[in-house]
Amino acid sequence: MAKANLENNQPNGFSDTVMETTRDKFHDSAFEVLQPSKRGIRSGMDALLLAAALPKNSSGLLADLGAGVGVAGLAALNLNRELSLLAVEKNSEMAELARKSLLFSSNTKFTHRSKVIELDITACGVDRLKAGLASDSVNHIIMNPPYNTSNERAPKDELKSQAFMMGEGGIDAWFRTAAAILRPGGTIAIIYRTENLGEVLACSQGRFGGLEIIPIHSRADEAAKRIIVRGTRASRAPMAIVPGFVVHNADGSFTDKADAIFKGKAHLDFAG
């Protein structure tokens, strides 16, 4: 199994930034994460679905690009016990919360398998290497990029704006970085808006193959607003659209499969 260099994970000292937070439990209380309560965005179902998109029994090194406070990455570690994590986040406040969360006693099982690095996903290769993210260095990637473009109105909250608004270079810059750091044969999974599927397919061209697309439906009778796409670096396998995943029953409760995923007891079903 590829091992991450996870030494010196904690910074010399946390900043003096004061942020109101909540301490939230995930995967049926398997781990806890600090999240901002009044600023930015809060992770939930999308992050847990993204973690469940990894192949079963994944091992090696996972890069969570745009990790935020680290919910998706820690969920992936909880599902895959032979996996190590590089949580990559450009916002220092969110990265700090991710580091603080790793100090919780409930998360000690992840501490030596995790490292948080502050880096803009669109950084050049030299800057990536300096930050500890080398080319062809990871086995798996998960990412939940910002959905909105400069044509849309940005939120006034700067933290929320960074999470919602795609920066210069668009989503292709994320895919370019992903292709650079992922080893041939490694997997990538992305959760994104359904209407942006064309962008995902275009950015995967020549980089990732064997794409498998899962539509995510809030309810069985509603159109999918999200998609999860999983692919393999340098694969020539054909694309497949697999049966959609339904989150809620008609009465608003979780479906059995969704409940199992949100409790950390199941993965999403792909064709491969």
C-alpha cells in the first residue's frame, strides 16, 4: 500500500481567528468535525455520498481536493481502513478547522493517516510540489468543486463565496491538477450539478476513462439535481450510466440504501 508522509501534521500554532462553530458527528458518530455555524457552508449529504463513491476496500493515498473542513475525506477513511488522506484546502480558516478536528479523541484513528495542506487547487506544478502534492503521487481523488461561475451573483460571505464560486480557469483547472497528481489506473470521483455534466465529460477527455455516472435523485419521482461521476486515469473503457440513487422516500425519510451510506455502512453501487 502506498503510504503518505504524514509527519508534522499539526501547525506550529493555530491562528487567532475567532469563528463560531459546531461539533458535528457523522457516520453514526464514528467521527466528529468542527464546522462554521454562521459563515461559509456546512458539509452534509454531498460529502458523504462523495466518500461512498470510492471503490470498496480502496487503499493507498487519497487526495480530497477542496476539502473544506474535511468531512468527505474522513468519511472515506472510515469506509476504507487501508487508506491515507491528503486534505487539500486553500482557505486557511477551513484548513485550521480540519486540523483541529483531527485532535478530537473520536478521530485519533485517523490522525496518523491524515494530513491537511493549504493549497489552491489551480496552483502550478512547482507550487504543488512545495506543498507536498507531487505528480503521479496519489491513488484516488475525490472533489466537490464550486458550482457557480462569475456570471452568477457571489454570496457576500467570503467563505461561502469561495465555496460556491468557481475561480479563474474553471473546472478544467481542477481536472488538470487531478490528472497531474493521480497515478495511471487511479480513480477520481466528483459530485456536481446535473446541468454541468457536459463540462465534466469535456474535462475528462484524454485524462480519465471508464466514466460511470450516477444520477442523484432527492426522490424517485424527481429529476436528478446532482450527479456523481467516477473515472479511471488513462483508462480506455467506455462510459456507462448506472441506475440512479434515490435519497428520500415519499414520506421524506431516507431510503434504506441512503440510510446505510449516511451511517457509514455502505458504498454507492457502480457498474465496475
